[in-house]
Amino acid sequence: MTASEEPGEALDRRIGFMLLDAVDGGWLRIDFRCKVVSDAHDLALTVLLADGSSPAVPLPEAILEPVLQLREEMYREGRGTWFSARWTLEPPGRMNLTYNLDWDPLWEPDVPASSWRADLEAFPRDGDHMPEWLRMRLAEADEGDGTR
């Protein structure tokens, strides 16, 4: 990271280039979504081609490492880090990123309540930055770890 870069900017670009390298030419949009907690992750890649088709494209195996690094790098004391993120790439080289720091990422199936507890221990949040849905999951963990 250079002095002028925002936290995570170099990793954002690295992930974007990894996605571009994974896809052959002729694409209209690359959509990469990830949900992450300390002990689980869900990554999905969708590619839309110029002919309207959406072929199965395997994710680069090495993409998980920078995703996890990015989550750590974007952690802010008391504020936490993101629960899910989305990269959307469009030609000729436009990249849009969205980070979800507050909303339930809606895992299917849901991760165990203990995963949310472990995530909060790894990336602490103060009360002002604790979404209500997360409070409920933590209460489930305290009651005996079920999933919703």
C-alpha cells in the first residue's frame, strides 16, 4: 500500500486482476460475491458473456487469501469489518466494489451462531456498531449454538 492509497486498495486491485485472469475475453460483466466470517466463507463468481450466456467459471484457488487479507486490513477498531463484499467488473476496465459492514449477509444455509461469536472476537465491534441481527445471533450463541 502506498501513502496515497486507501486501506485495502491494493488488495482490491489484486482481486480484480485475479478475476480478469480467470475469465476469457468476450465478457460483459464479472460479478464476484463473497461472504466471510472467521471460520467460514462463501465465494461465488458469475460471468455474463456478450451472447447473454453465463458459463460456469471456476474461481482462482488463490483468491481466498487476498479476500481474507482484505477483511483484516479493512478492520477498524470498534467499527469491525465487512461481512460480505461484491466486485463488479465491466469493460473496458471499470471495477465497482461494495462492502457490507452492517446488514445480515444471509448465508444459505446459515452459519452456526458460534461462528458469529468467533468473528466478533476476531473483529471486535462496540455497541454503536453492532447491528440488531448480529446481537440476536450472539444471543443464540450464548443460549447454545443453533442455526436459525
